[in-house]
Amino acid sequence: MYFFIWIVLVAISVLIGLAAFVWAIGTGQFTDQGRARYLALSEDVHLLPAVNPSKWPKEAYVLAFIGVVGLIVLLAPLVLTIWRMKGAG
């Protein structure tokens, strides 16, 4: 049972990574490799003006959701371990 959970976790991670790679190819993220290698050295910075700085953009909500889910996943083993120890003792 223990190994099955890890296999499922790895399979889901591989599928998410593969989906992100297919999306990146489909949207043309890798089309201009010659230009991409010099972007870190470029001093030309294009910043978009803030439309409404008091309101969070949609991406901030998505990142906050991912952070909360990640925190729950990290805390779940601790909570389950403490709960199991109380039941055994």
C-alpha cells in the first residue's frame, strides 16, 4: 500500500510535467532559442502598467491557492503522525 501511493504521486507529477511541456510547445515557448539565450543579459525591461494596484491579479489567487494546498500537503503527515501516536498510547 505504501509504495502504491508513491507510484500514484510520481505518475501524477509526470503527467502534470508532460502536460506543461506539451502546452509550452503548443504556445510556441521554444520557437526563438537564439534570442532566449541573451534575454538575461538584456537591459531592455518592459514593465506593464498596473491597472488597479489595489486588486490582486488572477495569477496571485492561483499562486495563493497552490501555496495553501502545498502547506496542507506538508502538514498532513505531521498531523496524521500525531493523531496515530495518540491512538497508540
